[in-house]
Amino acid sequence: MIYVSKRQLGEVEYLIHQSIQGHHVLFDTECVRRAFWDPELERATLFQEDSPETKRINGLIEELILQPTLERKRAFLENLDKKSFHRLIRTYFNIVENNLFESQRTYH
């Protein structure tokens, strides 16, 4: 579970909304492309909830969210190793995708 302030929540919602619109504020297109084409990362193992790797990446997402500005968020990302960066990108887009599905869900 990630705990954020109201201000941080607003920033996260902004980033997710922008990504849903196709404007990825934190990542350039080439970085996203490389992350999704990385043969070292198997999607099947990427989102196993209780795995140590998933917990580690969730911790990185939390650290990213806690960065106070977009510039600091980008600097944080630039300092990650390639594998962590690619996993974080995939996790971020999984979050965006889940938000998109939730916003389009029809309730009866």
C-alpha cells in the first residue's frame, strides 16, 4: 500500500490522466518502446503480487511519487538501473491501464 498526501494524489492523478490521453510526462517514447521490447523481462512474472521483485518495484513507484517536482521525478528515473527502469515503466503503464478500465466500467 502506498500512502500519499492530497497534493501528491493530485499529481499522480494528473500524470495518469495525461498518460491516458497519450501524453507521457515522465517518459519519452523511445524509453517506453525499449521497456516493452526488453527480452529480459517476462510479462508473466512482472506482476506477481507477493514476489520480492514486485515489492521492490512498488517501493520505487512510491519513491517516485514522493519526489516533489517533475524534474526530481525525472532525475530519480534517470538514476535507476536499466532493469529497474524498464520494470517501473511497465508497472506504471499497468497502473494507467487499470485506471483506464476502471473509468470505463459500466455499472448496472
